[in-house]
Amino acid sequence: MFQRMLIANRGEIAVRVIRACRELGIETVAVYSSADRNAMHVSLADYSVCIGPSSASASYLNIPNVISAAVNSGADAVHPGAGFLAENAFFAEICDQYDLAYIGPTPQVLEIAGDKSNAVRAARDAGVPTLPTSSRCLVDLQTARSELQELGLPAMLKATAGGGGRGLRRILNPRDLVREFTRAQAEARSSFSNPDLYLERLLLGVRHIEVQILGDGRDVISLGERDCSIQRRHQKLIEESPAPRLGTRIRKRMAESAIKLARKLRYQNA
């Protein structure tokens, strides 16, 4: 069992991890930017370390500062939470180099699953149904226009890295792409230190349902699904499990597809 864990996140996510650690008898280290000095997760943790100024790129996304905080505080494990560095394969690899247990998938899995465009390709290779996507990274507006013309409308402009609704924009007509491309790129850069975008066909009037899995690198099981459709600005407000009004056949197919992809990736962790 770990003795001391650093939580490389903030807010409600960090609070939940700290409370879980407390139940398990694990000491916790909170990290914070100068703007979050008085945040709840800082006061709840056993130890706390300031890792930089208010901007996320200079603090929560600053890998040297986070690693330094973990090493200097005597942590033997790092929990990335969600967002920020949680899907960063390089961060997971650096944790391993400093003998810090990384609470999450292996760097090899994150290299694929942490990049949405790579994850889509992996799903297709595993025979899992996917939506049509752009065939290349959208490095500029001209490339995005060309890919949108080939993909068709409506579409969703998405950041390849991270999650939490950052770098996400609906494209219902070509004018939307012109207006939103630079904004989405800037948001992705500030949130994940990665401005890369791609396009995906957008389905209107559908529900957002996720499948929870657990893998040990050899086998994978499904722990059921949850409906996350109630959102504000692409941020989930309510998660309901099991998902209501979901037919048995579709429920089974979704779980089988999630397990199929995770097994293909030799997924380890939750």
C-alpha cells in the first residue's frame, strides 16, 4: 500500500481522491496554483505545495514542477485525477522514471488512448464502431476547411488531447468553423499544452453514455454504464447508473465494444 500520494489536480476531483485516500489510511499531498491557495483540496490534504502562478500551463500542466513537488514531499504515488495531465503519456513515463507509482493506465496505453484521433484508429482496428472523423490533424484553418468538406456537416471540432469539454465546438455550417477554429485551438493549448484538433461527425439529439471498465493488462470487465447527458458547457452535472431507457441489446453491445477495445490495448487500471 502507498504511504503518501500526490494529487496532480484541483477542485472536486482532488477532494474526492483525498477523501478516498483518507479512508485507506494514505497521506495526501495537494498541489495548487497561486490562485487556488485557499481552495478546499488544499485545506483537506495532509501536505500542500504551490506549483506555480495562476495559469494552468505554468502550474497544473507544468510537469517539472509537479514531479518536483512529488519528490520533495516524499510522495510514493501520483494520482492525476481527470483532465490536465491525466491523459499525458509523457507524464506517466516521467513518474515511472522517478519511482513514483502512477495511478492510471500505462504510458504505452496512454500514447494511444490519450490521443483521441489515435484512439479512434485503435477502435477501428479492434472492430469497434466509430463515427467518421477527419483523416489528418487540423494544423490550420485551411486544412480544417478541406477536411470538413470531405467529412460533411454537422461536425464537432475536438481537441486530440485531454477532455472535460475543452477545445470542443459544434460546427453546423462553414461559418462556425471560421469563427471557432482559433478559439478551440487556443483553448486546447492552454488546457493541455497541445493545440492539435480534429473533426468528428456530430450526432444531434442523442444521449451521452459511458461504459466503466476495469482491466489488469490481460483481461477486462465492464462495471456497467452511466448516462452523462445532463451537462452544462460540456461539463457533466449528473451521472446516472444504470442508464435509464437503454434497451438490453444496446446495453450489451456497448459493454462488449468497450471490453473489446480495452483488451486490444491491454488496458490496465479503471
